[in-house]
Amino acid sequence: MKIFTIAVLFLLTLLSCEKKGSNRDEHMSTVVPSSEPVELINKQKNIHVVYHSIDGGINWLPFDNGITGDATVSSFLVIDNRIFASTDHNGIYFIKGDQEEWKRIDENLPDGIDINAISAINNLLIIGTLRHGVMISRDNGKNWDFPINQINSAIRCLYAKDNILFAGADNGIYKSLDNGSTWAHIWKGVQVNGFAGKNEEIYGALMNGAVSTSDEGKNWRYVYEPHTLHDISTDGQRTYAMTLGDGLRRSENEGLTWENANAGLGAKNLYTFEVKRFANKLYAAQWYGVYTSDNW
């Protein structure tokens, strides 16, 4: 079912650079499935690595020309009209917005390297991996180097804010002030699965809840307990906790209180992979497809 996560993630990442969402005050109503994309994908004789939609999720088309068929895309990065896709074991692919074929661009990554995340800071590309820590590219992903001091843990996610880079690892949160060359271990003892930012607030999704910082990572506080979070996201106004066991939760007050936002998404044990907003809709990637809400 991971293909739906990939599809919605790619759609949201790509279009968020082209459109600015409105700032409506309505609450998200019951989320209803977009049946067209689900039916289209399920009717494909061959499952593709990436799908995209150019009509707001009504129709979905394969968009993986050039990517090896056994690849699993783990993360996308969009810089202007350039799109980078990292994979679990098949390197890094690149495409421009006006092109139709992806090209693998890395030349010296270790064979079979398992990449979980890709980010960018100050004209550098950064990847976080399962067994090779962090790696840095200074030439748009062609060649990669290890940092001066390495993170000796599996890296699950990366987040860049201004000149600060955060890495979420199996043993906590790391922070770099020099483009990933050196790292400080600033939150210890728990696996970190995702980051999200809203204004000056940065949220981290943990195996035992969610934490937040408003001072660039100097101090963190729990804003959600006790369920494991697969990821965390914001729509610019609200924060969404994607939990394992309690479905999708939503906060409108920086995590002080949370309410159920799972209506229409199925059973709570079928967790949501991704939540994003662009244009005037909220999109959620669920086990059984892509769901949308017009009233959030």
C-alpha cells in the first residue's frame, strides 16, 4: 500500500511550490475518499513507482519513466522546478518540471545504500540513511561525502530551517549549524520519525508522542502523548499527529489539546501516512488511497 503514500507525497510536494493555499477558518469536515484516483491506480495492470495528478487528485497517471521498476521512493525534495527522489536501495533520481524522464544522478554512493530522507540547505543536498548516517553533496547530488563527525544511528528524517539542519534518528534528535558537517545530539533516547514546521514552531514525531520547540531546538516539550507517531504535519494553521493506534489527531492550539480528525478515513488502526494542504483542499494518504477534504 506504500504506493499511495508515494503518490500523494509527490503530488503535494510538487504543487505546493506552485500554489499558495488560502487561509480559511472552517474546520475540516468528514474526509471523503477521492474514488477516481483509487480506481485508476487499482486498475493498472502494472503497479508503478510514482504517480502524479495535475487536476487536484481526480485522476492519477504513472510518472516513473526512468526509475527502475523495483525501486521504492522514500522521499522527495523540490527546489524551484527541480525534483529529487531518494530511494531505499536504488540511489537518487532527478527530473525537471518540464521533463518526462527521471535520471539517476548519484555516482559514488555505496552500493545498495538505504536512503530514508533527502533535504537541502545553503545549496547543499543532504541525505539521511539507514546504515550510513548522513551524507552531503556539493554538486547537486552527483558526488557524496561523509560529514566531519557522523551520526551513528539510523536516520529517519531531516528538516532544514534557515541555517539550521535537524536529523531525526533512532536515538533522538540531532542539530547541525554548519550544513551537516558536525552534529550535536540534543534530544536522546527515543526514535524520531518525522518533523514539521509552522511559523517558529518545529514539531517532532516520536515513538512515544510528539515534541515541539520554539527556540530553534534549544528546548523541547511534549505536546502529545502517549501513542507512537508515524509522522507529523501542519496545514499552516493546525497540526496533525499521525498516530499508531489512535488514528489521525488534530490540534488548533500548538498541541495544548487534540481532537479526533479520523472521520472518513477508516479504522483507527489503519494509520495515515501523510497530511498536506495546498490550494483549497486538505489531502491525506491512507491505507486504501488518497482522501480529500474541501472544508478544513
